[in-house]
Amino acid sequence: MGAYLAKAGVNCVVFERELFPRPHVGESLVPSSTRVFRDLGFLEQMEEAKFPHKFGAVWTAEDRKGAYDHDWDGLAPDCHADIRFEERMQEGVEKTYTYHVDRGKFDLLLLQHANKLGAAVYEGVRVSHVDFSPDHPVVHFHMGAKEMGVSARMVVDASGRQTFLGNQLKLKIKDTVFDQYAIHSWFDNYDRKIFAKRDSHEDYIFIHFLPISNSWIWQIPITDTVTSIGVVTQKKNFAKAKEEREKFFWDCVRSRPAIADALAAADRVRPFKDEGDYSYAMKQLAGDRFVLIGDAGRFVDPIFSTGVSIALNSARFAHRDVLAALEKNDFSRQSFSTFENTLRLGTKNWYDFISVYYRLNVLFTYFINEPKYRLDVLKLLQGDVYDDAAPPVLAKMQSMVSDVENNPKHPWHSLLGDLTANSFRPQL
Ligand SMILES: Cc1cc2nc3c(=O)[nH]c(=O)nc-3n(C[C@H](O)[C@H](O)[C@H](O)COP(=O)(O)OP(=O)(O)OC[C@H]3O[C@@H](n4cnc5c(N)ncnc54)[C@H](O)[C@@H]3O)c2cc1C
């Protein structure tokens, strides 16, 4: 957002409480991010930084007799599915790949880029609250031991899962269905080819389904030899004690013996880090003199690697409304309604897609492998979710889930997950 506004000649200030670079979860991008990099003149730097190119994604599962072993057309018995982004052209993207990133490096480069374009950037400065009472909001922040304030025409909250303004203004609604936790680390010399069916798969993201429900492992290339590995599971499986959480990581890994063997031959190069309580929505994404972008506005689940793309694209959509608001000198909530509606539409599509996935993940594999639906699913996976209020492929998936729910004899009935898609809809 700082880069977009500065590029348009707006006088803006970024306060970042950390000193960059700092580690961060969220390392695998989707192709819709490219539109933002292109807008901001940042693509060259993405190439120079030599982030691994991500050409596609692979999903794997253990071949469980009696579970996945049935004869639905297009569904491989081992539940393996893969997609390649170049299968579907994307307007404004024109690249056959996106990137996996070391977030320490990526976030630093992007912050420096905003600064080069003209945004004033202050690192190590934590915003404590915003006073909206008079005409102009006053942003209060800590600089060392001192508390100071600066007045601004409007405020953009991009504070991530800290949800700074969402907390202050009591806008946050916890998602009661998605209650996932994750534990992750980086490993050197992990063999990324163990499930690769082709050489080119080596640098794909791999999602490995686990035998316990709603749980999976990510495998994300960070450099030629370093790989990020994370386990995502439901909160109920997640122990309070750190040692037990690490044990849980290794137990999950052992349920996929090939991954366990490859990790045993690798070296862990970072401490384990866990992430929790991360699924929520906000009652509003904008108000008089403020907007919430990225995770500050909403986060659901990392399954489709969407968070960074949503953050980048929310800045892309919001900055247009902000520029128009500056032009009209009207910073009322109404001025940000195009942004709010566009983002709500996109995140609703993500929410429905994620819900279907967790309810019946064999269905997801089926849709990927079925030529009739493949490109429509790929469109979602590429991050093109903002232009269609009701993608037909999602409606089809939802109706198939209902059929399976209503028919106990259906071969997939026993595979239904326990996250019920329709039991939670944020009332927004
Ligand atoms: C387990 C897990 C796995 C994930 N995997 C992926 C993935 O593979 N791909 C993907 O795209 N996304 C993934 N995500 C999501 C991704 O991490 C986020 O969606 C993304 O980082 C959001 O970016 P952001 O800019 O909104 O927030 P952030 O990147 O979190 O940035 C917010 C910044 O605000 C700063 N800040 C916070 N409070 C204050 C304050 N009061 N004052 C000043 N500064 C402040 C923070 O220090 C931080 O640097 C994952 C998330 C989880 C939980």
C-alpha cells in the first residue's frame, strides 16, 4: 500500500514495529500476486532476488485401501493430483510461474521498494492506538520510550494477524469452524523429489494429506537446498507444551513414512515456530477514514497459499478508492465501498473453496483430475477470485458435497471431514 500510494505521489508514512528482515510464515505465493509486482515495478527485483520459481502444486496422500481406492473417473488411486499454472492464461500475469519466498528477504525488499518510491518508512515503531475523534485521525506510536502522535487524513491498517484496528474498534469475529494450528521449520537437504512424478515437480509446492482428519503437511522450497515444512492441524490436536507440539510434528510426519525418512536425512536449520487462532473475519473492512487490508481484514486458512496474494491485491483494490477519496476529499466509509465489496466477494469465494476442501478433500482431488472442471479450479488456485460472485465450479462442488452428505451409501460418505461447511457463515 505504501508503494502504491507513494507511486501515485501521495505523502504517506509506514510504521513497522519490527526491524526487517524478520522471519514470517506464508512463503508460497499464487500467480495473482504478479499483477501487483508488475503495477509497482517490482518484478525485476523478484527475479534478481532469485526466489525459487513456483510453476505449480502437487497434492499427495497415502494409498489407503478402502478409503481412496475406488473407481471414480479421473481419480488416481493414490489421490495424487497436480496442476501447472501455465495450463490457464491469466490476463495481466503473463508468466507461467509465481514464487516461493523467504519472507524475511521478500518483506524487506518490498518495504525498501515502498521507501524508494517515496513512502517514509519507520521501522521499530509500534503504533499503539488511533484517535479518530477529531476531523483528522491521530496515530499514536512508540519511538523508544517516547509516545508520540502524528495526524493523517486517513489510516490503512496492514498490521497482519495483530489486527490492530480490528481489536481497537472491536470489529473482530472469530471463525468457529476453522480452528487450525500449525507448527513449522526449515530443513536443509530434504529430498524434495520423493513424491515428484516429474523432475519439474521438485520446485512445486507439495501438500501432503495426513491420515488424521483436517491435517496436512506443506513442503515449500526456500532455496536450492532449504525447504520449509509445516504441519497444519485442528486446535484439539495441538498440545499446550512446546515439547509436545514438536512431538506432534514428528508423529504427523511419521504417518507419511517417506517424508519421515527424507526429514531424518535432512538438518533442521531454524527453531520450530507455531501459529494458532488464526481464523477470523471483521464486521467492516473500511470505515470513516480507515481501511483494513491483508490479514488485518481477514484470515481463514493457509491451505491454498492465498494470504500474501490477498494482502497484495487488497492493497491494489484499496489504493484506488484511497486515491479517489483524496481527490474528492471525502474519507467516509462509502468512499471505500468498491474495495470492501470486491474484497468480500473474493474472500467469500476463498472461504467457500476452503470449506468444501476440508469437508471432503477427496472431492477436491476429483475436480482437479476431471478435465471438465480442471481449468475452473485452476482459476481459483491462481488467485482469480474477485471477478465472479458465484463461480459455477464452486456451486457444483457444494452440490456434490450435499449429495454425499445426504447419501450414507455413497462411497465418499465415510470420508466426510468434521468441519461442516455450512455451519458457519460470518454474518457480514
Ligand atoms: C500456518 C500459516 C501458513 C501460511 N502459509 C501461507 C502461504 O504459503 N502462502 C501465503 O500466501 N500465505 C500464507 N499464510 C498467510 C500469510 O502469512 C499472511 O496472509 C500474510 O503474511 C499477510 O500479510 P500482511 O501484510 O497482511 O501481514 P503481515 O505479513 O503479518 O505484516 C504485518 C506487519 O505489521 C506489523 N505490525 C503489527 N502490528 C503493528 C503495530 N501495532 N505497529 C506497527 N507495526 C505493526 C508486523 O510486525 C508485520 O510486519 C500462512 C499463514 C499461516 C498462519
